[in-house]
Amino acid sequence: MIFDLQINPGVAPWPTLRDSARAAEDAGFAALWTIDHLQGSVMGAPDMPECFSLLGALAASTSTIGLGPLVVNVGNRHPGLLANAAATVQTISDGRLLLGLGAGGGPTGFAARERLALGIVPPATIADRHAVLEHTLDVIDEMWSVERDAKYDTFPLPRPRPPVVLGVNGERLARIAGRRTQGVNVRATSDKAHAVITAFLDERHRSGVTGECHATVWAFFDEALLVPGNPQVAEWESWGVNRVILIMYDNIDVARIARAKKLLAP
């Protein structure tokens, strides 16, 4: 099982964010994930750094740990801008980006107020939000193709192309992930988690998709989950999960991250 760390970057100053990334790298976490929100209050924070700017800084402050946003709301940026931002982080990090994407919530969801404050009205229906997500994937595919149209000449081209992981909360989006991306992420305690992982893996198999596969769940940071033989982790593994992402939400404890090295050491 692969273990990653996720942080809520709105609850700590930049030096703590930098130190947490370095501590996670030294401890043996495979990747460090941040989030994509526009307003701190959505995540119980006083403010919120822009995710790609932060990832670029973290890439320059580390050398081996994977880095990614979990997840980018595709409605927050033009898809071409998103593709350029991701390609830039991939270059700065020397190929360490994992690109988490999500369809975003509706106009009455918990995060809608940050977008409405900027005049961005979320699509009203799930089908419409999924359509925006698939359009974003289409644009990324076009801009990042090695045989791309000449109109994309001199736009950043990531080398290698980073894997895409979709954050989902249901089977319909999990199947889109299985057909079109390299990974899926769902809250481990969701009553749909097992079904989501199953749908993702089933769709990959049905569609003949091969290669890189990230079947991931997220949970709040708990050292007990890192202990070899943990029964909860064993259950997730039985579903087909191969990656667990542990989030520090209310407080980023650098010392606690460093202590995880004792459990992650091979």
C-alpha cells in the first residue's frame, strides 16, 4: 500500500507548508497533496493560497516526493489555463506531478459561495458538471498530445504527461475515471467507497485500459493506519485500493509528520 499526505494549506503560513513537504519527503510519504479552493472559510481557514502557485513553490523546495492538487475544481479555470498551470508544475518538479481533478459541487453546495462571490455560477445539474469535466479532459488531451494541432505550438507540454486522478463521490463519475484517467479518489468512510472503487476498476477492465492505476481513498491523518497489518487498510486493499491519502485538516503538525518515518520505513 502506498501512503500519501494531504494538507489544508489555509491553516498554516508558508514556512510551515514548506517544512511539512520536506518532512513528508524525509518520512517516506509517496506524495504530498494540497487542495484547490478560492476562499479559506470553505476549509475552516483564514485564507487560501492558490493551488498551482503553491505546488510550484513546494516543487522547488523538495526533490523526490510526488506533488498534486486533490482536487482541482475544473470550473475554477479555463481548461487551457489549467493545462498550462499543470504543465508548468510538472516542469518545475521534474516530473513529480499527479493531477487531481474534480467536477465541483452545484450552486447550493458547501463550496458554492466562494465561486458565487466571484460571479462564477456552478452548473446546476450533475450531468452538466460532468460535461464540463469531460470537456476539460478533452482540452487537456488535445493540448498535451504529441501530435497536437499546430495552434497549440509553444504551449507548455509536460514531459512526462502526469497521471490524472478524479475525485468522485459516486459510480457514474468513477466510470468516467475508469475510461479516461489513471486514477480515482473517494472518501474512505463514504458508504459508496467500495462501490466507487469497484466501478472504477471494472470500467478500466471493460474499456481495455492498461498501465498506471491509482485506486485511492482519503482519510483523516491517523498513525494507526500506517501500522503494518492495520485491519481497516487491509479491507480497503481487498477492494482494490492501492493508495491511501491521509489529510491534516485543522492543524499541520510537522513533528507528527516526521514521526511517521518510523512506520513508513521499509
